Amino acid sequence: MSDQGATPTPSPAPPAPTGPRPKMTNRGRSTVPIDSSNSSSTDVPEVEYFGVPGPRGFPPLTEYLDIWDVDMMKRPDESNKISHHTMLFNSDYLVVRRGQEFQVKITFNRPYKPAEDKFAVEFIIGSSPQYSKGTYIPVFPTKERQSTWEGRITKTSENMVTMAITPDANCIVGKYHMYVAVLTPHGIRRTRRDNSRDLYILFNPWAAADAVFLDDEKERQECVMTEMGIIYHGAFDDVAERDWNYGQFNYGVLDACLYIMDRCEMPITNRGDPIKVTRKASAMLNSRDDEGVLVGNWSGDYTYGVAPTSWTGSTDILLSYASSKLPVCYAQCWVYAAVFNTFLRCLGIPSRVVTNFYSAHDNDGNLKTDIILDENGRIDRNRTRDSIWNYHCWNECYMSRPDLPPGFGGWQVVDATPQETSDGMYRCGPASVQAIKHGQICFPFDAAFVFAEVNSDVVFYSRSKDGTMEPVKVNRTHVGRMVLTKTPGDVTRRDITDQYKFSEGSTEERTVLEKAEEYGCKREKSDPPVADVDLVLPTLEISVGDDFELSLEFINRSDQRRTVDVYISGSVVYYTGVTSAEFLFRTPTVTVGPQKTVKEMVMVESKSYMKRLVEQANLHFIATGKIQETGQIVTAMKVVTLRNPKLIVEVTGGGKVSEEMMATVEFTNPFTFNLEGVYIRMEGPGVMMPKLKYYSLIPAGSSLTWTEFFTPHRAGKTRVIATLDCPALRQVHGQATVTVNA
């Protein structure tokens, strides 16, 4: 009997594999694994013989030149650290910058004879050192024999030789092991592995040949050496400041920064290129797709971590990540920018934190932020998808861009806040600020996204019942209203908007937008007629818990009477522009005589918004109105940042290095309700490591005082900063200036 056409019996599926997944390797693709760990190393043999042993075995090498001691000259007051601007690093190791000479003292067992003695200082990084890859570098003392790093003898005294070494200006940045090797007729003998001879080599903004060279000493001091930062937030017409301790020289921070590059398995050979380092780090500072440093949280619930508003500096975050190997909870944009700034400054890449007020988060990159209104002029929140952040913080770092045409080096935008993916990962940059200003958004990396953040048009569409949409108002000046950073060497702010865009309405600005359109950015071409009634919302300074009056001013510029049907909405919003809850809604009809001005007053009671407040206490008022006579739309938007009570910080004591001082934090609960689960943090660069205090309850109307002793370990002017944080009250901070004498 034939079984042709019979249905085959399905065989059972093989059992699912159990146990760990196989580790993906490069085996079969390259002869050696890609070296991507600065912390792992290989042992170099102390003796390497040439050729094959004779009948009696290898001869001993003891009668030749021997190395007794190597002095790395690594104390903060020695010439290496002073000339390399690394004396502030709280490190037991030598820290130098590439492209610049440093010195080591080598003591031999007898005086060095240049004519017959041959030796080299060897530098090794990673686990599979190779000369061709720049991970094994021998440095020779004679002019006749030189490698990629220069070496010369600067001084000989009896048995001691002082050797000057200049690392290549493009060499790999990281932690190197150092050996001294002596050549004998039979083989090489070298020093035993000794961790105290390890050294760190960083980027060098002082060296003209380095890609991060910055030819401005004041800017260099600020963007590499300054530990105390000011980050701007709030609203563009009511700017607030937040102090931050970058702490890039604190003990353990440099190792934590190198661990970040190890964690993402960045090839060692790429670590000398600031473009690759900053791009990789912008992905690694957030945890979205690579178990990176910080977990973003905009929910308002920070039960399982630290509220973003509670942090005072980067040190705790980086040390916690390096020790636990787990992402740290929680961050928002200024925390990402601040910790990224620490990473960049620590490695020697000049950087600063920048705040863009009214920053468009444009979902589809079409250079338009679309706000949908219904037929009556009220915002349709379900259909409005784009958001405008009250402010957004990112970083600028300074470097040459040999991958771009000339003129596009200098400041580059990098952003670690996970907003949109770039090449499949949550990262952004480096994008040339110069390219953004001139509309050259085709250049890598992510210039189009940043261009939209500072140049989007806000377009109000009226949506009819049949779903058709018609633009009724275009505001071309709302987004990217102001870009701020800290002034070098001062505690004032610096407006750098003109570095991102030409002045609104200028010929250059129009040309730039046309250029951007050539590269695919779509703008709103229509120009709906401007309404002949202006609507103005006032700038208000209000404290948390205040009742206040909101005054809407209607200005009729026409010669006829105008009647406006108005929708006034007040919402509690996150600083990202996302609405948390609407607490106010009014629909007055306002009549304005020809060439007249009318004020409409709206009373706002604290009880309507207090229970709904989120951490940055932002109230967002939006008024839209339809003019009955013309059908035109009028709109106005205003962010009101409620002012929080302040912490009082006082510092007392001797004001001298190594003499004990005292910092006192005072706070009074001004509310009629208790504050529960209160954390206070305090720290100061060069004087105090981060400290934390917990109070389970601060009753209504009561005060607290917290005192901490500290011992400053270096002279200069600095600040002690403190924050208070609890679920009912975020964003409370204070600071005191400290002057420490030597």
C-alpha cells in the first residue's frame, strides 16, 4: 500500500534549551578578541630570552644593568601634576594629559652608560597589547630610536636617570601599566608588575595637537577645571538656578568614568577619539538600552530611588554605579547633563551644561509643534502629540571635527537624556553647534533633532468635525526662546542663543530655514492672517501655597468692537510640558471696544492646585479665544514656576586647610500640613563629600537644624550646597560660599 499523499505525523518540538545562553564572541571572525576592557590586563614576562637555550640552559642576566627603583613623581605638588593641570585629582596615581611631556626618575644599580646600556620605558593598556594598535608603546631615550611617543633623558645623577616622555597627542585615553625594560645580549629583563606605577592619560585641551584643544584659558579653566556648576531651569522669563557639584576630581570618579567605557565594551583602540567617546557615553549615561548609569523617571513617584530634585552632585551617582554595577535611580534632563558633564571634564574634554528654554520635542522631526484646537478654539489634548519642554538641559563639548567640512569643529551638542533613538540607541550627538546655526542638518550626528529643538514653529490647527485641519495661527518665535550657560569664572549666566540661531526675522534666519528644508525638514508654509486682537498673560512671581489673581489683557487694534469667546485653562505640568492635571477652566466672553484694552481677572486659589502639584511646581496657563466677528483665533501661553521655601545654609569655623569647620542647615515648614519622609543632602567640592540626613516628619510650622563637621583639604573659594526633598515638596535648596586659606 502506497503512503503517497498521507499526512505526515508532526514530530514534537525539540525541548527549549535550558541554562545560560552562549556568550557571543568574535571567535571565527578575528584571531584575537576585541580588546574592550581597560581594567583587565596581561602579565608581561620579567625575562624574555632571545633564541634557543644553549647546552647549559639560558645564561643569567644578573650581571647587566638592573632597575632598583622607579619614581613616578606623582605627588600633587610635583612638576608632573602641576604642569598637566591634574593636581586636583584625589588619586594615588600619576595623572597626566596626552601630547605633553611628563617625567619619571629611574634608579639603576650603577651609573647609566649611554654608549653600552640600552633600555626602554614600556606602556601597556588593555588585555592584548599590540604595537600596531597603540596598546603597547615602548619609549626609548635616544634620538636615533623613537616610537610614536617621544622620550629623552633630561638629567643623570649618579645611578639616577630622569626620563621625559611625551605621549602622542592622539593616543588612547585610559589607565596604563608602566614597565622599564633593559636590553642585554641574551634577552630583555624588565621590572615586575607594580600597581603603584600605573598612570592615567587624559585628553589635553592645553595641547594644540590634541583634538580637544581649546585656545582660551578662561574657558578652559571653567570647562575642565571648575567643579562647581550652576544649571538653569524654570521659565525663560523667570529663570531659576540649581547649584551642582560636578566633583570630577573626587576619589574614585576617574575610575568610574573608565568603567562606563568598559561596561559598554567600547574597543580600547577607539578611546582616543573624542567623537567616538562622547557618542558612546551619551548612550551609556542613560539606562534605556544598555544598563547605563541613570534611570530616567518623570512620574513623580520615586519610592525606589532618589528623586531627581534631591541630588546635589555627581559623585554619589558615579561611585554607586561603579560599585553596584547597576543603574542608579532616578534622573531627569539636568541630572543626565550634570553627570555627563562630570564624565567629560574628568577625562579632559572641555564641556558645559546648556539650558534651552521652550525646547521642542518634535515627534516626527517636521520642524512643527502641532497644537490641535476644536472648532470652538479649545485645545484638543487627545490629539495634541508634540510637547514643548519648559526647558531642556544638554551638554556642549569642545573638539575638532575632522569628519566634517572645515569650520564645523568647536562646540558640539551631546545629550544623554533618552528622548529619541539615534542609530538604534537612545543617544544624541555630537552635533556641531555651527552646523545647527547654519541649517547644515545633514551632518552627523543628530543635528536635525537639535535644530528642531531650537527652531520649531508652534502651529495651532483648527480641526473641524469631519477631521480636516486648517492652520489658524503660527508662532515662529516661541521655541528656542533663550539658551543659557554659566559664565566662565563667574556665577552669572551667559546667553548663547546667538550661537544656535540668527536673530528672529533676519535675512540670515530665513536662509538657514530654507537650507534646512533642502535636507528634508518640513515647515508650515501658510501664513494665516494675524488676529487684530492681542492677548497678553502677565509674568507672575508666586510662592507655593499662595492664592493669586491671573490677569488677561485683551488689546483691540481694530476700529470695530470685538467679542472674544475665551477658554482659559490652568494645568499642573511637568517641566517636559506634559500635563499632570487641569485645576482651572473658565469660559468667559470678553467684549473690547475699538482701539481699547480690557482686563479679565481670574482668581486662582491654592487649594485648587496644591494637592496636584508635581516636583517642579509649574503651573501652565493657556488661553485661546475665537473672535466672533472675524473667526480668527487668539492664543497666549504662560508658565508660572511657583517659588519654594529656601534652605538656609551657614558655614562657620577656621577657614583653613585641614582645620575643622561646621556647616548648618536650617529649614522651617511654612505650610499648614506636615512634611513626611524628608531627605536633606549636603556637599561641597574640595571641602565636603556628600552627606545625607533623613527626617520622618517635619510638623506644620516647625523648624529643623542639622549640623555637620567637615575638614577642607584644599585652599580656594567654593560652596557648600544643600537640598531638601520629600514627596510633598521638591526642589528646595540653599548654598553658602566658603573661602579656605592655605
